[in-house]
Amino acid sequence: MFSYKAAALLLIGFALLLPGRALSQEQLSLEQAIRIGLQNNYDIRIASRQEAISENNVTLGNAGFLPDVSGRASRNFSENNSRQEFTTGPDRVRSGASSNNLSYGVNLNWVVFDGLGMFINLERLKALEKSGELFTKQTVENTLADITASYFEVARQSFKMQAIQDAIAISEARVEIAQAQYEVGVSAKVEILRAQVDYNTDRSELLLQQEVLQNAKINLNQLLGRDPDIDFVVTDSILVDSSLNYSIATNNLQAANPLLQRLQLERQLATLDIRSVRASRFPTVSVLSAYNFSRSEAEPLNEFQARFNQNKGYNYGLSVNVPIFNGFNINRQAQNARISLETANLELQREENRLQADLARAYSQYANRLQLLELEESNVKLAQENAQIALERYKLGILTAIELREAQRNELVASNRLIDIQYQAKTAEIELKRLTSTLVQDSQL
């Protein structure tokens, strides 16, 4: 008699030996996945480099505090042919008159007062540095949330595949019972055929579920910045933290969300732009100094031209630049700066409203799924018990195949519903922690 149990094992073994897959699979915990993602994820690596640029820009020289010193040097050679005609004397013709010139110097220009604009620039650079840090933090938190959700998506699809395999075990037992009953003459062949159809249906569903699971693994590998063909088995179950509080989450949203903090910095930058425009109305005072050296040697073309000439020395002084009129551009810049400040305030208010709405939606789903979890856990236990009883009754011949199939499908539906609700509760928990910037702390990173 053909063993359907052996067929199921061969089917699963074939799925594990698909091209490019190894029989041995990596055991991947959530902690390991997060560690790999923080090291390899491209978004985090790009954000960290942008943060490094913002950090490098915070210098006194970039703010305008330090002087500008430049040096120059030149050496020129020439050879000239000349012809001069005079009304009082003979013409003069000279061929191949050579000359050379050497010059070098050092110049200093130091702005010592610009209406305190350099101090404003330094504040702006520090604010941009802080904004870069917050952007990296936001990227890390978003990526961590994506990795965590993707990890538990793999877990969810793995649990669903296990539920289908449990259903296949019942279908397999049903086929063997129908075959045995047919051989002893207490059942018609149509029962065997019906059982085989249901069994093949379950096997087909398993293959489709394996595809869904493989795609979930590819998505997680992509977030981890590694080869999408790496196979692995997740080791963490979907456990939901049921201790989150809405009022505490709301307070954390206002105090710790990096996006809101970045928008507050944008408002600060708009204020600095207003101060910068005001500073441009003041005069600019600069200290100037230079040391210059020049020397020229030439074969004179006439008696009035020197054969050797050399100059060297230094100079110093002050330069004052007073803005008087520039086509009302300062007024225009001041108006634009005030509008930018108003826009920054509106953007901050808009994001506060949006994030509060996101937080309310996430908490509503979170609280609802926690209630559903208790109900669905009870339903799964009842469905599993009902399926076992139905199988035993079918073996005794006091239950029809249709009733057994219904009990089997009810168990599968209840298991999948529980898995989906666990995942939805977990994703709501992840979103709540992401919005309140507690996800990184809970991950001990």
C-alpha cells in the first residue's frame, strides 16, 4: 500500500532542496537579525555618513571666525624684438631683448565684525549637526522597526506552514483509513478518491505557503543587507508586550520622537535665518595685511629703462564695508525668513497632528488585538480538540468524510486567524514603540 506519509516527507524534503538552498539552515534570532541589520543596512550606513559630514562642518573656520590667508608666486620670462623711430634721432632696432620677473607674496583678510553673523553661522552649523544625529536616529529606529516586523512576518508564515503540515497529517491519515476500509469492503472507492483530492489540495496549499515564506525571508535578507538566497530558520516566537500605556506613549511621542525634534530644529534654523538677515544690515570690518616681493631683470630697450628693479615690503590696514542700498533685497530676505519661520511652525504642528493620529490608530489596533488574542487562543484549543475527536470518530466509522474535512478546515482556519492576530498585535506594538522612540531601548542597542 502506498504510504502518503512518506509522500508528504518527500514533498517537504524536495522543497528544502530547491536550487540554491542548503539543507542545513541558519538559526537566526531577532537579536542577531538586529545586529546584522545595524551593521549592513544601506539606509543606516548612508545616514551615518551624512551625519559625519554635518559633524565635520562644525568648525570655527566654516563659521567665519578665522582669517583667510593666501599665498601667490609667479616667475615670467620674455624675449622681445623692438623698433623705435624718433623725430630727433636715428631709429633704434633691438632684437632678442630678454627679461624675467619674479614675484611672490602673502595676503591676509580677517573679518573681525560682521554684525555677529559668524556667531549665528556657528549656531546654525551646530543645529545642522544635531539634525544629522536625529536623522540617523530616525533612520535606525525606522529600520529597526522594519527588521523586527519583517522577522516576525517570517515567523508568522513559518507557523502557517506548520499549521498546513498538521492539516496534511490529518488528510494523510484519512487517506490511509479510507484505503484500509476499501480493502476490507466497508467503504466505496469514491471515499478514497475524495480523500486523495483533499490531500492533494492540502499539498498544493503547502507549496504555495512555502513560496510566501521564501519571499518573506528574501525581504528580511534585503533589510539585513545580505544575499537574498541565504536560508535560515527564525527562533523567536511572536510574543506581544501587553503592558503598553496610551497616556505614557503620548508623553513619549512629544518628548522623544526624532522627527518632531528635527522639525523643532528646522524652526530654530528659520529663527537663525531672521537673525542672519538682521546681521547683514550692520557694517563689515576686516583686517587686511600683506607681504609682497617683486624683482625684474631686463635688457633695456633705451636709456630710460632700468636693468634691475626690486621691491619688497608689507602693508596693513582696515576695511569697512557699509551696506547702504542693495535694491531692497535685505527687506525681501527678511520677509522670506519670517515666512519660512511660519512655515516651519505649521510643518511642526502638522506632523504633531499626524503622529498623534498614527499613535491613536496603532494603540486602538494594539488594544483590540490583545482582546482578540484571548478569544482566538481559546478557539484554537477547541478546534484542535474537535479535529482530534472527529478523526477518532471517523476511524470508528461514525463520522462522515465531509464532517471530518470540515473539522480539519476549522482547525486550520482558527490556527491561521490566531497567527494573524498575534502578528497584527506585534506590529501595532512595534509601531507604538517606534513612534515613542522606545524600540531601540527595548532592543538594548
